[in-house]
Amino acid sequence: MAKSEGRLPTLMTSRLIAPCGMNCALCSGYLRAKKQCPGCRAADDGKPSYCVHCQISTCERLAKGELAFCGSDCDAFPCKRLKQLDKRYRAKYGMSMLDNLETIREIGVDKFVAKEKTRWTCPECGSLLCVHKTGCLTCGYVWNSGSGDLWEGNHAC
């Protein structure tokens, strides 16, 4: 992504928080310059097929509109698929969907988004950081030099 193409934290909204707790504003699919994914809550046009067919977002209770997010209001929470996703994101990217959902439950989605804007803004250029990359897509600032479960001392923890 060229320097002029970086998305700014002001574009992060509650509409970009997926039912599973993923912040779509931080996803490489949303941040890329070409064929940008519109996020989980948007229409399916432009989404990768794995997002369109996601077992979490197509969950019956979510699809019916009974729940806005996976969480304690669901008798299957956390379901097997959400636990797998959380485990993978903790190990590979230092982000926990379950922690995100807990925070949303405790403080609400708007305050969660406000925290996310601070947490995931590049301190060098002010663009959004990508959870899937170790460096800022706009300026190259390396924010994640560790690996594993919620790295100590990095920008995103």
C-alpha cells in the first residue's frame, strides 16, 4: 500500500466490528488498496468467499438478528468455531476475539471502538495498523516484533 493510501483510524466504526469480535478495520482484506473487503457486516459483494461462508457470521441466532455479537447471551458461547478462531488469532497475531467480545460486553461497542482506535493507530504516521502484518502498511513502522499469545511490550497489547 502506498503512503497516500493508508486508512485512518477515523474510518473505524462500530459497523466494522464483526459478530465474532474481529475488528474488520484492522484486517488485511479491508486495508488493501485493491479489491477491498467491505467488512463482515456489509453486503457480500466484494467479500472473500471464506467470509461469505463463515460459520460464525452465518450462525442461526446471528442471522435472525437475535444477537449483534457472539457472547454470553448465547447458550453455545463460546462455540467450537469461535474457540478455534480465537486460538489461531492469539497465536499468530496477538489478538483475542474472546477478549474483544468480553470488552464489548463490559463497556459497549462504541467505547470498544474508541479504545481500538488508540490501540491500533501507527505512532509514526497515524494510519491504521493491520492485525495480520508486523509492520505498518503505510510507513513500515514495525509494531509487532514478537510472536505468540498477546506479546508483551508491543503496540497492540
